[in-house]
Amino acid sequence: MTTAALIAKLKKKLDQETDQGILRSIEYLLDEETKAERAKRRLVHAAVLSEKAIAEGRTMTLEEAKAKLAGSLKRRRNDQSTKAGRP
């Protein structure tokens, strides 16, 4: 089925539809951001923030980043152990 034929078929069905709930669901579906669009938006936002941080001199060495990550992971494991009732 061609794109034009599919559009025509959908338009015909939409013209015949009277259930407002279904029509609202279709509208939401068509307006909703796709997963790919959402991922792209988030990546672009992260890149902009990163570029700004670099321009402002807010950077760290690879060793500093590894140490910060290790500390963060250790705190997270400790928090999870505490929540699970482990000493």
C-alpha cells in the first residue's frame, strides 16, 4: 500500500469515527514525541550542557572522573544495602 493510499484510508476511517475517546487517543499518538526524537533531544541537551561546562572550565581529568564515579557507586551500594536491612 502506498503512503497516499494509506493516508486516504485513514482519513476515511477518521471521518466515520464518532467516539471522542478514540479520536483523542489518535490525536495523542500523532502528537507524541517518538523514542528517537526524545533520545535525540536528550543527547543534544547533554551536548549543549557539556560544551557550556567545558567553556566555563568545569572539567576534570580521567582519573578524577573515575574516582568520582567509584565514590558515587560505593555510596549507592551502601544506600541500597541500608534500605534492604543489611548492615
